[in-house]
Amino acid sequence: MNELKIYLNKFIHFTENEMEIFTSLFSEMELKKDEYFAKEGEFSAKLAFMSEGVMRAFFRNKSGTEYNKTFFTPSNFIAAYSSITTKQKNLINIQCLTDCKILVANFDKITSLYNDYPKIERLSRIFAEYKFVIKEKREIELVTLEATERYEIFKKEHPNLENLINQYHIASYLGITPTQLSRIRAKK
């Protein structure tokens, strides 16, 4: 829980009472490799903070091909954001690529604090804006940069992740085939 408090203080200076109220909504949970935090077609109500491990958010097309959207690593919030905010079914899956330790809260309980604790609402807005910027940056990179450039960005943004997960997950995230990724890595 201390790691969550340290992370939160980077964005908002909570009073001790505000911090306690917010963090008391979270409880520890462990998930094993290949378990799902959220599944496509189901409703999601949970927000989590990653303490240990790696998860991926992905979607499948009609033929079953999987496309990795993002990776979650320690000191990141995890959620099926469109589902928790719209109360609609998940469009994505969130799956553990390693054993994971997370802190989980019900998102509705967090939003119920907004009126009495404006800093919590401000924190949610800050994170929503941050996620939007990351999403927009990634979309632009996918259509404007060569695969080699996207790979270099991936390595900078996710140091050592290559050593923890299968290469085909990285290739999918980069929008290339595993063979293309092998060629790019061989040239380095």
C-alpha cells in the first residue's frame, strides 16, 4: 500500500486523512500468469494498481487474431476504462503475462467520493488526461513511424520488458509479425 501512496503523491498532495480514505478502498489481490483481470463482453467495475508483474490489454478480431493494445507494469493503474466509465461491456481483455500482485478497488466507490473529496476527482481527471495523451501518442506512432523506430520507443518506455514476456506479444504491440521483430532485433 505504501507504493500506491508514494505514486499518488507524485500527482496530488493528499492530506493524511484524504490519503487514508482513498487507499482504504483498495485491497490486495494476486493473479497467476494467464489469468484475466477483465474479459471482453463482461462488465468491469474494478480499478487496480499494479504492484508486481506484467499484464496486457488486448482485443481479438473475428478470426481470433489478438492485438496487444498496451502493457501494464508496476506503478500503473489498470482498468477496462471504457467499461468502468460507461457501464457498458468490456471491449478488451486484460490478461496477466506473469504472476501479478495488485491493489484493487471498486471504481463506483471511488467516484462516490468525488463530491466530498475534490482532490480524488482531480486525480481521476489527471489520470484520464494522461491516458488520453498516451493513447494519442501511440496511435500517431503506429501510422507515422517505421517498425524499427516503434521498437526503439518500446524499449525506452518499457525497459527490461523484453526479458519478461514472449516476443510475439511485443510484435503484436508494435503492429508487426514475430519474424519482422526478429529481423529488427538481429540488425541491432
